[in-house]
Amino acid sequence: MSLKAGEILVKQGLLRPEQLNAALEDQKKNKVYNVLQSVVSLGFLKENQILRALEKHYQVPGVELGSFEIDPTVVQLLGRDICEKYLLMPLQKAGQTLVVAFSDPSNLMVREDLRYLTKMKSIQPVVATPIAVQAAIDKYYGANIQKSLDQMRDEEMVSSVSESSSNSVEMIDQDLLGEDSPVVKFVNATLADAMKRRVSDIHFEPYEKKFRVRYRIDGTLLEATSPPQGSGSAIAARLKIMSKLDIAERRRPQDGRLKVRTKSKEMDFRVSVLPTLWGEKVVLRLLDKSNLQLDMTKLGFEEDDLKLFKDNINQPQGMVLITGPTGSGKTTTIYSALSELNKADVNISTAEDPVEFNLEGINQVQMNPDISLTFASALKTFLRQDPDIVMVGEIRDQETAEISFKAASTGHMVVSTLHTNDAPSTIIRLTEIGVAPYIITSTLNLIVAQRLVGRICDTCKAPIEIPAQVLLGLGVDADEVSNYKTFKGRGCRDCNNSGIKGRAAIYELFPMTEKIKDAILRGANTSQLRILARELGLRTLRRSALLKLRLGITTVEEVVNSSVKDV
């Protein structure tokens, strides 16, 4: 009997027993299908190191499936069930010989079965990592989406009744929304596929001559497998049924939520439906609680910034503002702060729109403008609920700002968010809303501005030479240029050939020191506040991004896109 892959790595001295045990624990915790995925994700080994070890053990050639283009006619020789059962992948035919990538080429009985099934004279084995084999199966057999697509193309999806020369009303065949219909299978397969691929948003988009499905992965939109053009209304209807929305209402935007369970995972989706020229566009935001990083030490703060942040949120009263554009990770930072503060002797109330994650021990309130439950009205009620800490989802108007600052000045800690480009511009934004400078300086403790930068993929990470002039242009000090060892991802299967896998946060912390308070009271503008922050030695967004570049975490392009050069 052959050794398991993990034991092979230990036997060859590439993996210590305690590392294998840690990987097994990670596999069990995250319900990963193969322990080698955990070995790679924990950073113990890279996938090509595992491949070389398997080559050495089995004494057969190895193949990197991520860069191997397989002929579709060869794929048809074997069914997905066989490939997944034995974790193998047919690669190519050479005469009457079939080359097959095995995760375990030592099983001679499987080879004999394959020879019989494919009617080939011989099976030529090569070895590939189990991770690569599973990825190839998903790529060439599809995540069960293609089968649903084929069914959808074979059936008439919708019929159109002309209403006028410029518009039409689509009548959905209700049989298509039954549990066994191709539409239902396609939607289910798409959601399951997105849950496996680190997708943050799914876009279902109707156009005049096509229907497009796109995934947002690590901040970038990528086109996914799309159904026939005429299927848009049925897909939108299915998603609305799942989200308990009004299937008959197609003129107004609607918002809802749905929960999906697979064998290995459970996921909440936030659903937004928008009427467009060619039908309803549906966008799903994946709310993956398992990926919610509540450990503040892993958010991306530098050590000194983390201490400053913790000191300020643990104050008995005052306000901490988290700022940044949409999609900059503010929710993760604010939830991690609440998690840090969530203790049995503390009363925490939050006003959110929407509530993205449920946090036990915290009183979370969903805003509902239809019944006049707004941030301002919720805040007024919170103050009669004996709170210690109040979280306001966003300060959007003068009334919300006034009540928030009043709460912060009367013995409560208030945490909130604001949409601004950096920390100094937050002061100007607050004054524009109508908050007086003397209230800002007496109440506000700290502003945290943040962005997300792409992490270089560890699998295809490679050093590159960046001219010193480029680094100087980014704002690197001349005496520090030699300390920068820059990297870039070449692009591989693991990162969808983007070179980026995952994201890291960069932060700009702006504490209310006496000098900053004096400048605000004197009416300093954004540029003057930025210059003062630099003189005081505060780390700006650009300096934070450059630090991530120097540590080999991100790329020059990400630094440029994520921050403004210091003045």
C-alpha cells in the first residue's frame, strides 16, 4: 500500500510531523478536501515542492497541470465521477496510449480499469499533486455548471409578449422554476462554484444580445460561465424566490438575503436587484463569516499602529472613525474592534445598514427607512438603553453626526465610519456636514483611514528588478532604496493568472494630538493637515503601502492604485 502524500513529505524531510499535524487540524477546521491544500495555505511548502517529492517517491515524471492545456476530446474519454473517485485526469493520447495524471500512480488496478473503460492499449502514468488534479477536474468538467447550461440551451426558456415597439414583457414558464429545472440547477451550481473560488460578489447582468455572469475575486471582476441570453428573467426570478423578494415586482429595486449550505460550508448572501434597460440585474455579496478576520493582530496593522488603535477604542468615552471608500475593508476593521470590546460587563449596540455578520453578545439593529428606523432614530433610542459602546454604520448627515458626537461626549464610546479618501480630509468632511471644529477636537479620539492592496500569490511569486528612479518617484527615501526587494506574481492557476491572491489592509492613523487640535481650531485645510501629520511622523497610507512593498507583500502597481503620494 502506498504512503499518503503527507507521510511522503515527512519521510523525505520536507515536512515536520508537527507541521503535518497542524495541516490536518487546519483541514478539519476549514473542511478542506485534501490536507496538501492546508500544507500550502499555511506556507509550509509550495505546490511545486510537493510535486518534486511525489516524482521522487513514485519514480514517474511529474506534470504541472496548471500550465498544461488538455484536449477536450481526451477529457470525454472518462467521466467526472471516475476522475474524482480516483483523483486522476486524462491528459493526451499518443496512438493507442493514454497519458493520465494520477495523484497516486501506484494503484495498478485503477490503471487496468482505465484501459478497459477507454479501450486504449496502455495507460502511461504521470504524477500531479491532488490540488492540481482537483483544479483540473473543476476546470475541464466544470463545477457542474456546464451540464446545467447544456440543459438550459436545449429547452425554451421564456416567451416574450410585445407591449410596444420599444419594450416587452417576459412571461416566465413556472415549470422552469421547479427544483429539478435547469435554471435552478444553474443558479445552485453558480453559487456553489463562487463559494469555492474566494468570490466576494456575483453579478448576473442582462444585455440586449447576451446574459453575463461575473465574479469579483480579490477586487477584480472576471467573467464566469454565462447562460443563454434568454434566461435572464428566469434566473432573476429564481434568485428573488430564494431571497423571499417580490417576484412580480420588476420596476423597483429590491434588497434581500439568502443562505446557502453545501456539504462543507454555509454562506450568507446579500442580494440586490436593480431594474435595467434589458431586465433585472442581480448582484450577490458573499458574506463569509469563516473568512471574517476578527483577530486584530492579523488585519495588517503595524505593531505601533495596532497599539494606538487598541488604546483609543478602549477609552471610556469619545469617538473613533474608520474611513475609506466602499470595499476598503472598513466592516472587517470595525467588527474586529467590536469583537475586542465584546465582554460580559459591556453593553454594545450597533445601528447597521445592512447587518452583514451576526456577532453574539452584541445588540445589532438593522436600519429600515420605510418605518423611519434610521441611524439618527436608532441612536436616540440607544441612549435610553444604557449603552457603553455604540456603533453607527455610517455618519451620513448632520442629524446623525450631532447625535453621535453628543453620545461620544456624554460617557459613551462611539465607533463609526465615513466615506473619505484619507484621514486629514475627514476633518473637512465633518465640518461640511455641520460639526463645529471645537466639538471635533473635544470629542474625536482617532481617525483610521484604510485601503486594501492585493497580496502577491505565494505560488507564482518571483523577484523582479524595479529601477531606483521608480521607487524614488513613489516616495521612497533615497537612503532606503537599497532595502527594497520587490516581487511580482507571474500568474498561475491558484491566482486565476492574475499574480494576486488575497488582499492586505494598509492604514493611516490620525490621533487628535494637541498640535492637530490647534490646527483644526485655526481652520487648517486638508493639505495643511497632511503636512502636519507628516511632520509629526505619522504613517500615511502611501508610507503604509510602501512598507508592504518592502516586505514583499504587494506590488508597485498596487501601491500606486491604493494611495496618494505624500505631499
